[in-house]
Amino acid sequence: MTIVDISKELLQRIKTSVQAGYPYETCGLLIGEQARAGIRVQDAIQAPNLNQERPQARYELDPKALLTADRAAQDRGLEIVGIWHSHPDHPACPSETDRAAAWEGWSYIIVSVTPHGVTEIRSWRLADNKFVEEEIQS
């Protein structure tokens, strides 16, 4: 099982963004480096969700935010290592839409959120066109 090494502070930043964005999906980028057993996350950046048709159930990450984050990561000797997004009122498991949009080699942290707050955080990685769960270490 691959490991996502992310600090409690970064996880809290993601939780805060997800709770503030409820009932809409929120999304962002994971900045860090590839490690022997997985990834080491150094930053979590929120990005606008451009999905206007179904923002409660889909996200479309702003490509400008992706480019800006990529440049900032490179300036720090890091790279984009994944994406985080929320699943309002749904489990933190990848959907078919998530699978269709995913890139192999990146981690996908999914945060389940309800009106009462975050209920679950899980991470996934696409391998052979299927998601496998990763271990989150904070």
C-alpha cells in the first residue's frame, strides 16, 4: 500500500475548505514530492471549482490554478503530486467520474462532508485503470 505523508495542519486546511464550501464540491492540489513508499505532501492549495452545471456533485479544477500551482511547486523544487476534493453527503470513495478524470501516479484525497462537518478522509491512486486505497499518515 502506498503512503500519503501529510501533516495534520495541511489536513486541517483541507477540512476547513471543504466545510466552508459545503454543500458544493471543493477541490485543490497537493504539492510535494514522490517518496519511496508514496508521496510527501508539502502544501495543499485550494482551487476554484468551475463546474456550473452540478457543483454539488462534480468538480472541474481551474486550469489556471493548476498552472500557477505547478510553477510555484517547481520554484520550490517540488511538483504536483495529487488532487484533493470533497464528496458532499457521499462516502470518500472515488466515483466513476473521478476514475475517468484521474491520472496514474497522482494521489486523490477525497473528503466526505455533511452539514455536521467532515466524516471521512481517504486517499486513492489510479493503477491499471482502477483505484487502490492509500494509507494517510499525518
